[in-house]
Amino acid sequence: MLVIGEKINGMYKEVGKAIRGKDKGTIQKLAKDQVEAGADYLDVNTGPSSANPLEAMEWLVNTIQEVSAAPLCLDTTKPEVMEAGLRKCKGKAMINSTTGQQDKLDAFLPLAVKYNASIIGLAMDEKGIPRDATGRAEIALRIVAAAMEKGINLEDLYIDPLILPVNVAQTTAGHVLESLKQFKLLSDPPPKTVLGLSNVSQGTKTRELINRTYLAMAQACDLDAAIIDPLDDDLMDAMITADLLLNKNIYCDAFLKAYRKK
């Protein structure tokens, strides 16, 4: 499964402070630590604390690329900030994200084409997040159709059904699992699927347990990628083991060590 490291986000106090103070050391350590722990991509979000998000995005991309060749998942709702970051990326980037709203599709899909980037589509539109799997699938199909119209390879399209915190929207967890299965029936080849995992445990007292349990459940529903904390060893162990039990990796007694070496 594709692991997108979530830690370089200006919403975290330490990261926000580092962005404002242009503290390269803090950002570069987070980048290297996440890649060493198993992150395939690094999510990059300037957060709300930056007075100039465009400049902050450029600085973050350059700072990370000084010490890591890992591809970046640029996380912003502002097209101009997204393009500024994409221009600086040396490898194949990922756009995080568009929604099913037409103005968002019109803004972000052309950027994916222009910069040959992968893109995440959120199963929501101007009406918000649908209550059930059917509503999510309808928006996902709209995103798939728009991406195909632009000539985007569906291997580069990831659909996020949007998990909500279990303590305020408990029924959503089941709807999202059903959505993951339905998204695979939308096209041939199907789009890939992704989850911003930590949202499921937001505000709960047992976040780590909820995260790793739900990740394994989602993997059984053919989840392709997740935005997670790769520094959580128990979470990574659960992910690796779930892939093993789903016959995606070959068993050996040292399978955890073998996966990490890979």
C-alpha cells in the first residue's frame, strides 16, 4: 500500500513555527524520518499560519528536496499555491486535492495534466459530503469522467471517500468502507483509492487503536493508499501485516523487517 506521510503540515504547532521561522532543520528531519519509517510520498501543507502560503509552499518543497528524493503530495485548496509547488517539484508530484465541484475540477485537473501529476479527488461537492456510499460514488464517477475527459491516466487518480470522526459520525465508517468497494466498479481500469486516515479518530481518546484497526479494515476493502503517520510503529506494523494477510506480500518469519528493508 502507498504510504503518504502526514507530518509536514503547518497545522502542527512545531511545523507551523518552523515554517514561520524558516527553520530548515525541523522540516528536513521530519522528511528524512518519515521516509526512513516507510513513507512513499510526503504530504506538504503550509497550514493556516503562513502569511504568504505561496512563498511558504515553494520554501517547503525546496527545503525537503535538499535532503530527500521522495515524491511530494502537495496539499492546498489554492490553485496558485499548488502550481507554485508543482513548478518546484523535481519528481512526479501528487495534487491533494480537488473535489467534485466543477470550478475545482476546472482549476486542478489541468494542473495534473500540465505537470504530469497524480491527483486526489474528494467525494464531496458544493452540497458537502454525502451521507451514504451511493452519494459518494456519484461524485466519484463525476470526478472519474472529468479526469478521463482531460486525458488523465486513471492510474494517477485517487478517490478519497472522506472518513469523518467516529465520535461524531459513527455510521460514516461503514459507508466509507462500502464506498471503497464501489469506487472500484466505476471504470476499467478503476481509479485508485486513498484515505486521510487520522480523521477517523479525531477527538477520541484512543486514537492510535482506532487508526490501526480502521486501516486494516479499509485495506480489506481494497484501499490503495493512505495519508498516515509513518512514525507510528504499531500503525505501520498493522498495515504491513494486513497486506501480508491479503496476500500482497510473501510470508517469512521476519516479514516486518523484510518489508521495511524493501
